[in-house]
Amino acid sequence: MADCSHDCSSCAQHCAERTTPQSLLEKLNPHARVQKVIAVCSGKGGVGKSMVTALLAAAAQKKGLQAAVLDADITGPSIPKMFGVHERAQGDQSGVYPVCSPSGVQLMSLNLLLDDQTDPVIWRGPLITGTVKQFWTEVIWDNVDILFVDMPPGTGDTTLTVFQSLPVDGIVFVSTPQELVGMIVEKAVKMARTMNLPLTALVENMSYFTCPDCGKEHEIFGKSQAATLARKYQIDATARLPLNPALAAAADRGGIEGIHLEQLEGVLQAIESIQK
């Protein structure tokens, strides 16, 4: 045992190190401080997950909390553009410094490291997951109250890496009213449940459209599935967001921080109430 290399893959010994479950959590940069980690995921692409992430971070910042966003959607990063941030991240021997939005939300995304934000990221899984880990271990998050992780769609490598490597305190699921989308989002919900991670909230995006003339709500994409899904998986906090062209326009011009949706207040309260 004195010559132990700590490589258990080819070892026949039954020592405590081999038989005791080992934590897969990565260590936070020693110069960083993060209180809560909230993953925002969907299992399905195109449901507005990044939009919800940005809106929650902006809302938290307005409440006086220090918010941050770790953009784990490595091959499709959109967070910097939503916040109107285009400068490159800088670093030194201590680590990499996040870029701050106009209101002070700390951001880290691969697009903040590229020479051109339209350059494609043509990487295989191990390099992608390694980058996500580096955004946690090498970025100097400055006294962050809530770090929102914008997840990629699906239940593959990156999602598994975040769920295992970061100390996730809660998960916000994003869906739309379509039954097909709901079915796929349920896969992500079941994945989180299997890994004993807390199901904090459910946000149904594009849930309805309010007619500007008569004020009537129209469920364009079908009847809402939010209540049914939340009840099935015992998710207490839910929100239904409208289909609103103003949201897309604000994101396109980098003005997401100028949007306030009262529908998300209950979700943010659920996040704040999480006990460490």
C-alpha cells in the first residue's frame, strides 16, 4: 500500500479508497466564491432555456443579489449576446475573470474567449465537458450569490458532467406546451431525479399569446402541460411565460436586462429559499 499510485482501474486491493464512494465534484477556484448553483435545463432544444436563464439572472441582480451565468452550452453559446457583452474575458496566473454585464451580472461563455463570436466550435465530447469543468475550476467568480448554469439540450455528456462535477443546489426545467416537448423534458426531469438532485421549478415558455387588441390569451402551441408535469414530479414552483416578440427583440439587441416578467418572481423566490 505504501506504493499506491491511487489508480484504482488496475488494482486488486480492497482498500478504503477503492471501496468508499468517491466524490466527483470539482474544486472551485480558490479565489472564487459561489453560494448557490442553479442549473437551467430542458432536455429539448429551442424551448427558450437560455432566455429563461438570462431573465432569472437579470431579475436576481435587480433584487440586490450578485448573479452570474456559466454558459455550459459550449457549441451554441448565446448568453453574452443577450446581455450585450462582446469583449473578451481576461485572465492572469490566478485564473480567468468573468465579464460583467451592464448591471453587473458576471458571465463566462466560450464566446467570450473566441476571436469571432460566429466561429464554430467543432469539438468532441471530452473537450466540451473539460471546458465546462474549467469554467468552474479556473474562473474567479466574485462573491456570487446565485450562479445560473445555462445547460445544453439533452441528457448527454455535458449535462451529466454538470450534475456530477458542480454542487448543484437546484434545477429549473424549461418546457413548452407541446406534448412532444413535454415528453423529452420529462427525460431530463427523470435524469435529475435518478441522481437525487432537487427539482426546484418548472417554467413553461411560449405558453400563450395575449392578443394586443382584445387582451384574450390564446394557447397557440396547445393546452398548457405545466400543472400536469409539476404535479407528476412534485415541483412546487411553476411559471407560464407568454409568447412575446418583445422578448426576442430585447435578446437580439442585447437588452435582456431591461425586461421584467412578474411570472418569474415565484421561481426566483423558490431559488432564494433553497437552504444550503
